[in-house]
Amino acid sequence: MPSQPRLSRPTRRGLLAVGGAFGIGAALAACGGEKTSGGTSDTGAAEKSGPWSFVDDRGTKAETKAAPKNIVAFTGMAAALYDYGVEVKGVFGPTKGKDGKPDVQAGDLDISKVEIIGNAFGEFNVEKYAKLMPDLLISDMWEKGKLWYVPEASEKKIFQLAPQIGLWASQTNMEKALARRAGLAASLGADLKAQKTVDAKARFEKASARLRAAAKAHPDITVMIGSASAELFYVSLAKTSADTLYFQELGVKFVEPKVDKAGFFEPLSWENIGKYKADVIMMDNRSAVLQPKDIAGKPTWAGLPAVKAGQVVPRVTEPIYSYAKCAPILEDLAKAIESAKKVS
């Protein structure tokens, strides 16, 4: 399922308009400025010399004269690259909470060391982006040709400043999404044979086998994918997101809602959230949506068999696609299924 902003499209924030003395013309000129070169980054990713290129999931080839160094990425993508030793200069997307702490989508990023050019849907400060003299822009892709969290109203101005890469977060599975991001990281200098990465991949493969075994041993357990807002409860269709499609391929049985035209989820009124029977409920863990503690007082929620049985678990709705971050997701779901009781 796409990110929370898709749940709240009727109340989207106004899109960014570039103004002030630092106009787009100056920004374009700045992008031709001097770039640093040579050496090894302080995260351990080797910096490659010579021309660089990468074909993204739009079929678009991004090319630069040398391996990009001034990278700006969607927060979750930046967090995945960080796990491989590739750092970015700037991020956009949920990064910092109201309490100043990192958002769940920031992973292990040190958010004090990156320029936050947008912290919510519809926010993308083009002036800040231009000042970074970006070599490359990277984001997830939920719909073909649309880079996640890049505002459509500012897209043309943003795309003039640097090549872009979009990698599927839907219309693929977790295993393929991981491989694509690992490949991108390698092209940017990451060492995929580093022991940390090798161990993380081995853990992911072991976790996948565990989830497959759990699903096979408990074929009667049905899982519902939920997300909550004040007005509605959203039940997602597993096959439309890379993570849940992969879980389904491993044998997990999911509720199959009658989705809306967008194809990702079915919105239900709180009076009707008992429409589907489930033994385990995976609830959207993102900071922009209501959490189980926030809806505990709703009688229809409290009355669901899975809720009464204590079989509600977090769902990492927008995974950080590194092996290190995805392995625990599989382990947690396997544990939930292994211990679940049939209550529906």
C-alpha cells in the first residue's frame, strides 16, 4: 500500500512554489559547479571514477560524468543506501518527528547530518535542493513514472537540476526490490561482499525460510493489513506492495478486500471494520497514521476477534529495502503466525 498521504489526498498541503532571489536559473548554473573527487567516503563505500550510469525501473538511464556524490533521496531510500555504506546529502519525506527524533522511515540515518528538504507529503524545498548542487535524485515508485514524494507541481523544475532514479515499491516483490537497491548501492561504490552485508542477506534468507515454514504449518491463519485514520479504516490488498506480495508468495494467507479505483486498499467506515474475518492484524506503523493505542476506545475495533486475542502486530508499511532492515520484518511476522490462535 502506498504511503499515508494517499489516504489523505482530499487534505493535501499546498505544493511548493519557488520564490525569492535564488531563482531556478541560478540553481541550474550552480549545478555546474565544482564537485569533489577521489578517495573513499567515510562510510566505507568506495568512490568510483569515470562515467557512471544506472537504468531505473522506469526504463530511464541516469548518467553522470563521474559516480554521484551529492545525492538526494527519499528518506526510506536514503536509509537503505546508508545500510550499504552510501551516504546522501539531502532527504525528502518523513524524517524528523515533532519531538525532534528520527521518524521510523529514517532507519539508522543520522538526521542531523543531512539536509531535510521536505518532511511531509507535498513538501519539497527546491531552493534547498538546488543549493546542494545535486548529482542524483532517488526515490521509490508506487505508480509508473511517478517518483514518491516529489510534488507534481514542482516536478519539472526539480528534474532540471539532476538525473533521477525511481525504483518500484509496488508491482514487484520484496526480494526483487532488495536486489535492485543493492545493485544501485553497488553502482555507487558499496561493497556487497562486506561481511556486514553478507550476514544481513543470510539472515534475510533464513527469515524467509522461517516465514514460509510458519505459513505452511498454520494454513488456517488469516492476516489482515490495516491502516487507520480518524474517519476511516483501510484494508490493503497484499499483492499491490512489494513486502506483502512477497509474504503472500511465501504462503501467508491474507484478507482480500474489494479495493477502490487506485487498486491499493478498501476504505471502510469504523462501523463496518468487521467486514473481513482475520486472526492476525498487521497495523500500519508510520507516524502519520493512528496507532492501535489511539483507536483502543473505538468499540468496533475493540470487538474484533484478533484485537481481543491480542493478535495485532505492527506493519512496516514502507520498508527500508536493505537486507538488514527487512530480515526482522520477516522474523516478526513469522513469530506472529507461529503463535497465533484461530479466532476468526
